[in-house]
Amino acid sequence: MSNTWFRFKKFKINQENCAMKVGTDGVLLGAWVDISFANRILDIGTGTGLIALMLAQRNPKALIDAIEIDEKAFLQAKENIKDSPWEDRITAYNIDLNLWNPTYKYDCIISNPPFFEEKVLSKNSQRDIARHTHTLQIDDLLQKTSVLLKKEGQAYFIFPYDKSEQFIEIAKKYNLFCIKRTLVYPNQESTKAKRVLLQFSFREGLTKEDSLILELERHKYTIEYQALVKDFYL
């Protein structure tokens, strides 16, 4: 059974009512993105509120909207935000992305989106919402991102490596171009990346590419990964 809570250096995540618990993907994305320039940020599918809280810790001026379609996860995120030092800068909303129409646009949009496409779903509807694209189609995610993002804004996602090229191609339909990608390898023995961190802009250009290895061996992390997450993990 997963822990009902997870303690970071400056905040705590309660997660007993969330289908998707704190995991490496969310922590990676929250630590990797460049938000130094951002005054207003949107976290799509906030879940426990993890990424929104990480961003609030990293950028002391940013105002963050965190939207979540699942009511139980939304209430959990709201609780976690209230118990954090940044309650005044993060606002959670229980809403479908397709219905989210604020009067302003964002400097930065971030999402750890659902990416499972199995035709047979589990018996846990809450977990299916969090994990499967039937509740948030990739086209809808990227189209809405293009509408909500400022002209000079940046959008960030984490996605399975073997599906990332398709994701990048779909983004081009909405004038979102991949300007950086970081290939994530589970360990130094891995010959194939498991995840890829993606940065998009409305400006087309060459894509910068680098890589990150998480572990040297089981529970022994690389210097690069430790440096990336040092402000969060105890």
C-alpha cells in the first residue's frame, strides 16, 4: 500500500484520496522546468498539488492556477495547498481543462498528463481518470495549451519516450514547437529512455537535447539527479 502522505523539505503531501500518488515523474517535471521568468503559471491535472507546490517554492513571485477534474483529488490538493507556506499564491479549481477559460493568459503551462491508452480500463474510475487519455485527449491538451499560453510563453510536459514523437508532431498542429527535450534513463544500464521531459514554445527552431540518468544502482542516485531534486527531497 502506498503511503498516505509524503514529506518534502518545505511542504507535506497528503495523498490518501488521490489515485495517483507522489512519483518520480511529477518530481522530475516540477524540478526541471524553467519558471524563473514566470509571473503566472497553470498546472493542468494537479492531482495532489505536488507540482504546483514545487513551483511555488521555486518562484516566490508566481501566481499559480492548479486545475483538476477529479473532485477527490481536487479536495486533497486544496488541503495540501492550504497547509503549505504558499496558500496565498496557489489557487486550485475543480474543472475540466476544456471548460477552463480565464480572462488572462499564462507565462508558463505545465502538465504531467495521462498517457495510458489501453482499451480495457481498471475497476478504479478515479485512477483511470488520472492515468488514461480517454478523459483528456492529447489533441485537447495541446490545443487548449496553445490558446492559454502567452505569445512568449513556455509549456512543459513529461511523457513516455516511445510516444513522445507523436506528442511532438501533434503539438506542431497548434504551432507549439519542441525546443528542448531531456531523455530520462532509469539507470546507467538502460539502453532506452523511459521518459522524456519536453519544453515547447511558439518559436520554431532547433531542439536542444540532453539526458538524465536517475540511478547508478538500486536506491543509489546519480549526482545529476540529486542536484536536480536537492531542494525537495529530505
